[in-house]
Amino acid sequence: MKILLIGSGGREHALAWSISGSALTESLVMAPGSDAMAALGRCAEVAADDLDGLLALAEAERPDLVVVGPEAPLVAGLVDRLEAAGIPAFGPSAAAAQLEGSKAFAREACARFGIHQPGFTVCTDIGSARAAIAATGGACVIKADGLAAGKGVVVADTVAEAEGAATEMLDGRFGDAGATLLVEERITGPEASLFALVDGADVLFMGSAQDHKRVFDGDKGPNTGGMGAVSPSPRLTDALQQQVMDEIVRPLAHGMADEGTPYRGILYVGLMLTEDGPQVIEFNCRLGDPEAQVILPRLRSDLVAAMLATIEGTLGHVSLRWDDRSAVTVVMAAEGYPGAYEKGTVISGTKAAEASDDVMLFHAGTKIDETGTVTAHGGRVLAVTGLGNDAGKARATAYAAVDNIDWPGGFCRRDIAAG
């Protein structure tokens, strides 16, 4: 099969690594891909948000399958356009991808399907937002409705803080994404992420992970796209995992199918494990980053075969095999991230870092020149994944690899998977 993969980040590098290892893959084209991904296939210089360009590329290449990595082209309807052109694509339709594209849509869907979640109010003006905030006493969560690159969420402690966040969003801080916002009840408990394949009718568990969002050790500092992860999630017991599949994933899949918007693709369920049971924090319509880098190395089944079964509606006949070992991913970021950071700093030691069979190095923001010199060109730049018989051993493997990397312009948290 010829496969076209859309995207260029660390998640897409992990997907390219997994797809290229499939017995079904004869050739892999990546748009736009990256210098590191080029070792696994051929890169085409078409941006992941250029839907017209991507459709033209797909029509020229005629791949047997298109895999869409990032959320923006999914929400914008790339899968719909590819399927209309007769090109099979893995990922939800634009209608189904509203689960990520609109937090209000996701909350209202959960309410209709009886799925446990925090209380919420959808607001389109500051007056309704102030009333909703007042009803919570100020301890609430303010969320921009649309895609805001992971930055459109404020956990407020006071009325003033909540109203300030709501005002900023409605005044255009996140553009159209903040024209509608949600005021949500604050719930407490540890977080976890569960991933499932959904073919419109059937669902199949596809791993769990625990992400570390804050930039500094001890969960200090601002939120980021993710500074590391561990899989499986130490907090999702087998019983909780089954509960989430039975009480969240299946009702959602069946409800959306009944309403004429069947979901097909990977469903990412962000959870809070409260005293009253698992509740949905958010849905995403694709693999996470760095969750992809910690889940895919544990997958022993053929990813491409599972994707095809999802498209064809035959997930009920599929099972997935997993490495019994744990995986830990440590993200290395440029100094200053998530604020301003310098580009072009040199990174050495990457080959030494991934010399072990139990280490994988996924590039999220690097360039590699003709001499093999690696330089940083992003905020989160590398994801170093280690495997081990338990989370502690996987953590030790990952940090041993990190310590082989010489990058004066970078940093990482030293406490990923420590708790």
C-alpha cells in the first residue's frame, strides 16, 4: 500500500515510525513531514493546513490510505474532501470532529447521551458569563469553545480571575475560537487519558497514558502541550478502563451514530478520576502529543491493519496486542518555552541516545542539514521514549538516553513518571 501521512510534529514522527513498520506499507509519503521523518519515506512540501494543496497532492499520488495526524485539518473537513474524491482516509468527518472543534458540542453531546461530566454553561457574551461565574462562586474553569492550540483553558480560583479570562476570550484573544466560551464546574481528582478506535458502531481500546502538562518539576509553572508521559496510565486500573469504555466511549459512539454523525477514527478521552467516578474533561479526535510517542512503541499489532478495519467498519473482528512493558517519554524543550525561545541551537548526541533497542527518539521541532547536524526549531523539540519492565525501569531508560544528549539550549523535566 501507498500511504499518505499528514503532519510534521512529534506525533506524526511516531505515526510514521509505526506505519513504516507495517507489513502492509510499501511506500510512505508525508506532507509536509520533517527532516527526521524523511528517513522513513518521502516528504512533500504541502502544509498540514493547506486543504486545497493536500487534496491536490492526494489526487496526484492516489494513495491507498491517507492518515491525518493533526486536529485542524480534521475539524476543517479534510477527510470529507478526500472521501468525496474517492480516496480512503483515516480520521473523523468534520461533523464528528466537532467533539474537539467545539467544546460546547462535546458537552451537549455528553448531556444527551448520559455521559458523566462537570456541570457547564455555554456563553456568548460577558453578561451570561458573569452570571454563570457568579453561580460557581468563582472557582470554575473557563474554556474557549474552539481550537486554541491547547491554550484556551483557564482554571480560576476567584470571580475576578474568571471574569478576566472570560473577558479576554470574548474580546478576541483566541480569535473566533473564543467567540463562544464555557463556564464549567471545577472537579477534582487525578487525570488520565484513554484512547480508543471507533468505527461508527464498534469500539476498541487503544491504550492509556498519563501526561505531564506543567513546564517545571513538581507540576509548577504554566501549562504546555505536554512535557512527558507514561503508558499505561498508572491510575487507570483494568476496572476503571472497562468502566470508561462502557460508560463513556460506547455510549458516545452509539449516540453519534444514531444521530447521523458516526465517529470513525481515534478517540482521545481526557478524564478526571473523581470520587464519583471517571468524568470527561475533553475529547480529542486524534492521538495526543506526547501520548502518541509513548503509546505507539507499546503496540505490537499492525497499526495500518487496525486503521483499515476502522475505516471498513470491521473493528468487531479485531484485537490488539501490546508489549507488556511500560513506556515513558521525556520531552526536551527549548529554554524559554512555553514563552519566547531561541531557534537554531545545536543538539548533539542524538545517535548515542537512541543506540539502545529500548529507546526511540521522536523529533517534534528539529532541522537536520546535509552534514547530519541537528538544530532546534521549535518549543517542544524532542521526545525521548524508553521501555522497561515497569514504569520505574522505563523512566530510568528514558533519562539515561536524555543524558546522552548534549543541548545547552534545551531543558526537560526530571520528574516524569516519578510519582
